Amino acid sequence: MDSNQIQNIKNQAISQILDVKTEKELEELRVEYLGRKGQITNLLKEIPKIKPEKRAKFGKLLNDVKKAVEEAIENKKFEIRNSKSETEEFFDVTIPGEKPPLGHLHLITYTIREITKIFEKIGFTRVRYPEVEWDWYPFEGLNMPKNHPARDEWETFFVEGLKHPKCGVGVLTPHTSSGQLREMEAHKPPIRMLNIAKCYRRQSDASHAPMFYQFEGLVIDRGINVCHLKGILDYFVVQYFGPERKTRIRPFHFQFTEPSFEVDVTCIVCGGKGKLPNGERCKVCKEGWMELGGAGMVHPVVLKNGGIDPKKYTGFAWGWGVERLFMMKYGIDDIRLLFSGDLRFLEQF
């Protein structure tokens, strides 16, 4: 073993190290030169056989060669790993994972809960009654004769094969007012009912849907009059739409209330003025008012049909569309948007 042989091994190892492309190849070279049976390791094992006067010289030379090869391997390893980071996307394993997107309650569900909370604060009890109902509850029991236009097949969904000997044929509930009679049968006055449910009618356009949600209010007690009705209407509108909104009632006709009213609320667009700031007439409302829905004092015939003496008790009721309420609050002009599932619309709320 001489110094030239040792230098040749060093030069050969470094040359091969510089040419490798992967960490696997680099590891193979490390084993070949520095492993337990590697070339440099074997030379180190030969030191005890060298003459004592030359042993220190060769020992120092071999240690320097070993350090040079080890340094070359580490430098090459750093170079290979850096070249990977330049071509591959860097990933920091310490960064918290991305949370999946979270949705929210559907707009109709949110509105129903909002309505419920408003009325629960003043003692109303939320109830639910059948969506598939007998004809008597939404029609005859509510003072609608058999020839009333609301009962024809162009307004009502009739269910084939369902017929009650006393209550007539089966229908999909056309309005939540059918719950009035159910509530009177189940409870005696005083009554403060809030019935929110799906309703079905054969209507479909920008402001109507074959299935929609309605909420029905019913109050029955001694001495109830129109002033109580107007007070409830004002309370709800302020709670739901805001303190700047006002209501008015206009005479109307419903078979199951007498007197009957249409309820209007001041327009959200023009603020009840009927004109826009630029002086143009508001296209959304009717001279500053928007129609909210129907209301009135419960008809004596309906009270009697519900088993309540109309000479002792009076009451009022209203029935409004949940979707219509939401549309009026946010200025939406097409009810179909609420049922479309279009995220571009839903994510705005």
C-alpha cells in the first residue's frame, strides 16, 4: 500500500460521487468505499501491518481521504435534495390541514326558525298538522261550500283512493288554515297557535310554486277583537323586517274570516314613499305598500265547526307564505331561486 494507491482511490470515489443522480446511487457508493467491507475501510484495517516508522504517515493520509469522501457524499446529498425542491412542489407537513367547506341552514329553514322565535316570545305554541288532509278541514269546515272555485281540480291536488265517510276525499293541504279546526278540536280556549307547514296548489310561476311553506297564526279567547290582530301584525313586522317598517290592513273577503283583511307592509325598496330617490315611481310596490298576506277575525261558523261557542269566544287568524316573507325582506323577485340549489344564490346569505 502506497500513497499513490490511496490518492487514486480518493479521486475515483469523488469522481463517481459527482456523477450520481439519485440518493440511492449515492448510498451504494458510500457502502462501496465507507461500508464495513468498503475499500477505504479495508485500507484502514491494514495500518497495523505497516512498519512503525511509516504507520503515522499512512494513518493521517487515510483519515484525510475518508473525511474528503464523507464530505463529498454529504455535499452531493444536499445538492440532490435541493434539486428536488426546485422541481417538486414544496409541502410543509407542519401546516394544519384545510377544513372542508361548511354549509348553512337552507334559507327557508332559517326563516321558519326566525318566525317561530318571534312568536314564541309572546306565548304562541308551534304545532304541525297533516300534509295529507281530509277535504272537510281545509274547505267545508272553513265555511267553503262544495261549489267554491278553490276546491276544483285546477287549484287543489286530490289524492286518489282516499275517502273518509264523514270528512270527504283526501287532498294535499292547500293552506295551513286547515290546522285551525284541528287545533280547536285538540285544545279549548285560550288558544295561541303557530302552524308552519308545507302547502300544495297547482300554481307555478315566478311568484308561485306547486309546493310552498305557509305559517298560520290563530288566537282565540274571550274579548278578542281587531285591535289585538293589528297589534300582533305590527309586532311581527317590526321584529322581522325592522323598526322602520309599518303595516296597514285593507278590507277583503275570505270565506273563513269575517271581517277579512289584506295586510300590507311598507316597501323595502322605496321605504314606503312610492318613489325612488331619483323621483321615479317604485316598480316593486303599490304606492309604497307591498301585500304581505291575508288575515281576519275567525268566522263564527268556523268556531262552531271547531266545537267552540262563538257567543263566548272570538278570535283572529292569518296565513302568510314563508317564501314570500323572505323574498320581501331581501328584495328577491323569483321564488324558484329558493328551490334551485344554485350555490351562487345560496352562498349570498
